[in-house]
Amino acid sequence: MDVNTVAVLGAGTMGHGIAHAAMTAGFATVLYDVSQAQLDKGKSAIDAVIQKGVELGKVSAVDATAMRGRLRLATVVADAVRDADIVIEAAPEKIDLKLSLFREVEAAAPAHAVLASNTSALSITEMAAVLASPGRMGGMHFFNPVHRMKLIEVVRALDTSPETVATMEAVSKRMGKETVLVKESPGFVTSRINAMIGNEAFYMLQDGVASARDIDKALKLGLNHPMGPFELVDLVGLDTRLSILQYLHRTLGEKFRPCPLLEQHVRDGRLGRKVGKGVYDY
Ligand SMILES: NC(=O)c1ccc[n+]([C@@H]2O[C@H](COP(=O)([O-])OP(=O)(O)OC[C@H]3O[C@@H](n4cnc5c(N)ncnc54)[C@H](O)[C@@H]3O)[C@@H](O)[C@H]2O)c1
């Protein structure tokens, strides 16, 4: 299918990054949010990334103007998706919110439009099940920050059609990204492995195997990870990590039981960089 217009739902951390990637790829891009303040913030963040590209000589002034001209902002779902060939949802990680959003989207989007969710760990099959045409739904799991991270996990739910997979892969490629195809399963490839490593790091800290700094240092210098597991969880948010682990524990079993030391950090309000203290103090 030829894709000309991309609608992105949610203008937060991921949504504005996805919209920027769509604008860079040359798509007419619509960014939707329930909050005008979030839309304004998202637009400023996109402008800043484009401006940085100009300063670094990666984007010409002419291209920057053309890119900015491709963006439209919307605060009404039906208006946001009316011309969309693909809708990429990056709203909060709450299943009920996503289910009602996709119901609304299906009622207003063109019949040919592909519907994709950027969920980190929720079930795409569950989202597809509320649609009259579940074959049009799949997952596109981007990484933060979108403009720097090369990968998109393309997720095939139970009913996702081959045409939907092909469209998601083609759009990813136009955005300059690499893809891996993942069958729907909790946490896909990356969140599942990442949660496992991060949880194991907390068990090691709890057991006194090594200090947090030394565990981070060991993974960086010994295993070539760009960040240590504690540096990373402080960035992601300990509460976010805990909720991912609780979900993986429920769906995949005992090996994902959240470490008591992680739970204790969350109870203590040590949620990571966003509050100035996590495993480390900032
Ligand atoms: N942050 C990450 O590193 C990351 C990485 C990959 C995937 N994800 C997933 O992407 C999604 C968005 O995460 P985020 O970190 O960008 O969240 P965020 O909180 O930064 O942004 C969410 C945005 O959605 C808006 N919103 C609220 N209700 C909405 C609705 N009904 N319709 C549309 N928008 C609505 C909010 O105003 C906010 O601007 C989640 O599903 C998350 O799991 C996040």
C-alpha cells in the first residue's frame, strides 16, 4: 500500500519522536493529543531536533522548512485520522485507554488504514480484538530517543495480515529504521531481555554480590553494554520497570518475579532521575 499520511496519537516522549521520524521520511504527519499543552511541547521538541540537525549540517535549511510544513496538530481523534494511511498510537500505557482509543480510530480512519500501537508490553491481539477488522492492527515498537535509535520491533498479533506487516515494515524503512519481526508475546524481544537483566542486577545488589557502581561497570566494560543496568533503570524510572516486571511475571511466570529490593526502592519514592533519586542520587 502507498503511504502518504501518518497520524501519531499522543505527543509525549515517544509520540513527538515518532512524528519527527515521519516528517523526516517525507510523510504528511498529523500529531494528536488530548492536551494542547502536550501538543505545543511536542512541537517545540520536534523543532529543537530539526534545528539541531541544521546546526550539525545534517539537514539543509530548505529541507527543515519543508519538514516543518508537513506537520499538522490535532486535538480531535476523528480529525487526526481522517486522511491517515497508517495510525501509530503512542498514548499512555493503559489497556483500557488504548482499547477505547482504537475503537474511536477505527470508526473515523479510512478503511485501508493500518493501525499500529507503540506499546512497550501490552497485548496487540487484545487491542485488535476490539476492531471490526483485526487484520489491520499490528505493533510498531520504537525506542527512546526515536531520532537516535535505529530499531523498530514490528509486532504480528494473532490476526495481523501479511499486508499490514508489509506496510509497517515499509514505513519503518522509509523512516530510516531497521526492523525485526516479532510474534506477539509479552515484552517482545527487547523489553523482556531488558527487564530480566535489570531484575537480576537488583537480585545481585540485594545479595551483596557487588556494589551498584561495580555491577554497572562490569556490564559496560565486560559485556560492552552502553549503559549499566542501574544507570538505565534510573533513566527509565523504577516504577515503570516494576510495572513491566509485574506484567511479565503475571504472563510469563516465576522467572520475572520482581526483586524485593526494587519494590522497596519504589515504596521509598526512589523512582529514578525524574525525581532526583533512584539507585543513585542526582
Ligand atoms: N518512554 C519510552 O521509553 C517508551 C519506549 C517505547 C514504547 N513506549 C510506549 O509508548 C507509549 C507512550 O509512552 P510515552 O513515554 O511517550 O508516554 P508520555 O506520558 O510521555 O506521553 C503520552 C501522551 O499521551 C497523551 N494522552 C493521554 N491520553 C491520551 C489519549 N486518550 N489519546 C491520545 N493521547 C493521550 C498524554 O497527554 C501524553 O502527551 C506507551 O505505550 C509506552 O509504553 C515508551
